[in-house]
Amino acid sequence: MLDLSRHQRYIKVTKSSSRTPWHHCMKRKAWLRTEAKKKALAEKCKAHKGAYKDALADAQDLVMQEAVKLREQFPDRTIEYHFEAILQRTHTKQKSRKPTRWNTFLHSKATEVGREIAEKWNAMSQQEKIDVTKDLMEDLEEHRNNKSLTNHNVPISAFHDIRAMLDSVTQTLANLSVRTGCHTALITVRGDLDHYNHPYVYLSDDRVGDFFQLALKETPSNFATRLEGYCTSGVTGVISNYKKSFLQLKSKTSALILDKLRDATQVPISRMYYVNFDENITAQHGVVLENWPLKKFASPGDIGSMVEVKTVYNGFMSGATKFRKLMAAEWQEWEEARFNLEHTDEGDTSSPASTSQPVHAETESAPIQRKRAHDQVDSGVMHIISGISGMGGEEVSVARKSRKT
């Protein structure tokens, strides 16, 4: 027998078609703690938290001691006020500028005038103060409201106001981020195309911008541009979308038609029939539809024009288009006319064509017979076999399905 062990390296081995990994990572070894180690770790964490709380309490005690000293030095304030004043700094950046001679002169004169006014005010009685300020209180309130809430009609004034306010707010947010470590995203866009300010974006940290990339798949500047387009487009809401409003109008019109039909039949009908209306509605309940405003009778859901759907809706709302219950004599007359017309049509379709007569004679007899049947129906009050009449008695196209025999 041939020994292949010596020639093994020359034998081609067929590899598997399945893919195999080319890189192997060693599984991380999990360090399982024993119950004793877990207990020791918990005790260590508890001791650390206790030590931190004790150190924090000692620091607060030192601050409280300083607040007590301030209370002794400045007795017009409470200890709590001094304690909070030490811990809290102002959040608003105080702007200062070099004093001018005009400021100095104005301050001295305002002080002198203020003293004179204060003496005059203190010499008045309570009733005199009320009489003097009664009319001025409303003017002052109106002035404050106009100053804080009024809309800027001049675009340039609005531009400078927005720019100055955004600079102040941005600096405040930057100081807040430095003190507390919080992150802020500020996006400001104009609400009117007459304004001049561009979209403004402030991010306190680069990670806020990275979040826009990960969550929204776009930069904050692009998001601000899209937000500006939405705010200046005049769109009041998603409901103003043409397609959704059209679907709502169709649904509302269908519900209105069904309600009107139920009122006419005095029966809780489950649905409205737009195909074979005569067979499902008129023949069953003796109700006809008058003054349908369109040339074709169809469900509002099948009408492709919003103008036509609104026409149907307004017709039913105004009462111009309505369902009417037939009187007993009218219903009987309608059934007889419908019966005669159906048998006339069946006679035309079932009779075979005679070979001894010309073809045109047979084609002329059917319209004549149909006209006679319709003339018989015209003698009654309701002469529409389909149960539907148009505006002014115009003909309405009605969809029908042949009955199974």
C-alpha cells in the first residue's frame, strides 16, 4: 500500500467555502469577586462617601462662621443672606466703562434734584400722592410694556437689538458653562423676511455640535438654516399641508352624507352606497337624492379635486343637495317605471336579430322603446330611475354593477 505520509505536503487540500475569521481576540477574563471582597469594596465606598460628606460639612461650617462674622459687621442682613452671598456669584456680566465729565455733572445734578423731589414728596399727604400719580401710573405701565414687549417695526432697530442681546446672552451662557460645566445650544432665527439678522448658533462645547451630527445627520448651521426657512415660510402647522387637509375634507364630507341619509331614512344604515344606489337605497328605503352638484355620482374619497369635494360638502350643508323620502304613490310609481325599463332592456338584449330584416331597423327600435319607457316615467313626480337627480334636473352619471343571475 502506498504511503502518502511522505508526500502529504504535495497533496492539495480543498478548503471549505465558508468564511473563517482572520483575526482572533482573546476573551477578556472576568475577575469574579468573592462575597468578602464585595463586602470590603462596599465598606470602602461607604467610608469614602462619609469622609467626603464630613469634609463638605466642615467647609460649610467655615463658610457659616464667615457669614456670622459678616452678620456682626453688617447687622442689616441676615446670616442666611451672607451665607448665600458667599457661595453664589452673579450670573449676569456687569459691563463698565470709563466715567466721563458729563456723567459726573449729571450725577451731581440728579442728586440735587432728587433731594428736592424727595422733600416735596415727603411733605405730601397720602391722598395728595394718590391724586398726583393716579393718571401717571397707567402711562408708566404702558411705557414699560411697550419697552419690553413691543414689536420693532424698523428692521434696522430690530437688527441692532437682536445683535446686542445675543452678545450679552452668549457671554452669560459662556460664563455659566465655565462656572458650572453645563453645556448649552442656542439657535436664533428671524421670524420675518424683512429682518436682517442671519441664523445665529452658539454652542458651549464641541460635543454639542457632534450630537447634531449623530442625531440629526447635519451640522447645527444647516439645522438653523432649515429652521429659519420653516419659521419664515408662513406654515402654521402640519395640518395646513394640502394632502392632509384634502383627506380630512373627504372624510368629513363622507360622514356628513351618511348622517343626512340616516336622517332621511330614519334607519341606522351602516354605510352609504354610491354604486347601485337605486337598488340599495331607493328600492329598500324609498329615498332619492336631489340636486347632486357634480356630473358624476361618486364617493368623496374617489373625487380627485378639492373644489368638487367642497362643492358637495357645501351643497349638503346649505340644504341645496338633500335626500328626500318618497311618498307612497311616488315610490310605487318609481318601482313600476324601474320594472318597465328593466324588462324593456332585457327584451332588447334577448331578442335575436332577424336575417330577413336590415340591421338598422333593429338598432332603431331599442332607443324608441327606451324613450317610451322614460316617457311613462316622466308623468310622475320622480322620473329619475337611478334615484339621483342633478342640479336643475340635469343628468347625472351613476356607476352600476350588473346583478348576478
